[in-house]
Amino acid sequence: MKKSSKITDFVHRDPEIMGGTPVFKGTRVPVQALFDYLKGSTIAEFKIGYPHVTDAQINAVLEFSQKNLIKNLPLPAYENAA
């Protein structure tokens, strides 16, 4: 994902489209479908099943997910922490 790009350039969320489920922009393909595929398949297989989703969209979602997991994952709370 380019530094000037925003995730909203690649993913869309609208209550009128699939009840507000995040979808790849310009499609009705839920972003969750990518993660479901990655549990037991490959990105190549995902692309066969959803040919309208672009590499740029897939890469943007994976990069956004990675950055946000690393940035927002809370530290464990320890009772004896200083």
C-alpha cells in the first residue's frame, strides 16, 4: 500500500451494501472472505474464487491488518508491573 493511500481506497463499508460488512471496493466480496481463505488455502486460490479483487486491494488489506495488529495489540497486564 502506498504511503499516500488509505485503506478506504481499497475497502468500502456501507450499511446499504451487505449490511455494512467491509467489502473490497467496487465488489460485494467481504474482506472476511480473504481471511477465511488464508486459514486453509492460498491467495492464489482466493483470486481464482474472486477474480474481481485486485492484488492492490489484497495487499492493502494485509498491510493494514499487519500494521494495526502490531500497533494496537495491548500489552499483557501484570499485577507486579512497575
